Amino acid sequence: MEALHGSTRAVCRGVSGFAVKTIGGNSDPEPEKSGDARCPYSLDVLEAVRGRMESAAARMDRPVVVALGGPGGTGKSTIAHFLCGQVPGCAVLPLDDYRKSRADRFASGLLGSHPEGNRLGLLRAHLETARRGEAVERPVFDSVAGEARTTQRVGPARILLAEGEIAAHRCLSDAFDLRILVEAHWRTQLHTRLTRDIRERKYSLERAIEVYLQSNLRDYPAFADPEADIILYRTRNGRLKLRMKPRPSGD
């Protein structure tokens, strides 16, 4: 833990000027806001993703569960809500709300980016319920209380878009019918941490960088599956590059 704090202090010194220059600057789009159906990214690329999701749904006689994962700060929430607004019968399941309480994670020395920092049993049960065409009562994490205290009904949905960092984790790969990863240069990820986490989550600069170091640079590479059906790469100017696996035969 001391090594982590030492790294944090070093990065704070190294990026403090960067943070001052880029917060509110024009090098990247504004941080994503949950529920915003607008999208600053490449509409042609997202149209191709929408088509792949519709194709997956057409092949199955049950609801489709789609993962939208990737490291923090890549734009997953914005992309998820935009796609949901373009696909009839689609609903978003925000996976960040499946985190264990802050007290439990603190006692274990974990962030929500670690698999054991999440209620994976409940999440798997909800994904199976959604696959059966039923609604789920998802937890709603209260960032002030540090735990989920209420629930919100999601679905039933023809396509459930499960969005969050842990959607990319290897331990959940078998839980999804289609896997989408959103990636970005480390500077883009860090920029989002320094804007969103400080502005919206009220983190200090040191805390935002500490979370970035552990979540983006340690936990994500350790637990994420780098392979997916669709990989989106977000450039620094907000454009998206697309790589898809070939569609299944008969698609």
C-alpha cells in the first residue's frame, strides 16, 4: 500500500501541470454523463455496433445480454446510453452499482475494479433473470452512504446492455452473448479521471490519481479479457475506431 501511495505522490507531482491545462480544455469531449442519449463519438461506427447487436438479437429466441466493458474513463456510459436510445427494447444495466459497500472494500483493501470488490453472485443471478425475459431489481449505489440502499427496476428487455468495467472481466465472460470492449489511450483515461472524478465525484487530485493507478493500470490488466466480439478504440479527439470479429455463419 505504501508503494501505491508513493506512486500516487509521484504522479501527482508529474501531472499537476497537465491537470491544470486539460481540465475544461478541448483535447477530449466532455466527461460522460449517465442517461445522456447524446453522443459525441463516431456515429457511423456506433451504427455498425447497433447493427451487430440487432443481428445477435435476431438469431436468438430469448433476450440477449450484451457486455460493454473497458477501463475507467473510456466513455462506456455515454456509448451505452446512446446505443440504448437507438435500439428498440434495449435497457442499460449499470454494473458499478453492484459494488460491495465502501466499508467492506476498504477492509479488504480493494476498489470496485477488483472482482472481489463486487457482488458477483447477485449480478450473475440478475443476468440470468434478464436472459429469461424477466425484469430485475438492480441495486442503486449511494456514493454518499457508500453502499446500495435502494433498488431500481430494469427491464424486461429484448437486449440488456450491461455497462461497466467488470463487464470486461474474464470471470464474467461466459455470462454474455455478445462482448464489446471500449479502449482508449492512457492519457484519455487519465484525463477523464482528472475531470469526472474531481468535478462529479469530488475526489481530491491525489485520490483521483490513486484510483487511476490501481483501477486502470493494475486491476484492469490483471482481470480483463482482452478479446471481444467488438473492440472500440476512443482516440483523443473523441473518434472511435472499430474492430469486429467475423459474424457467426448464417448471420
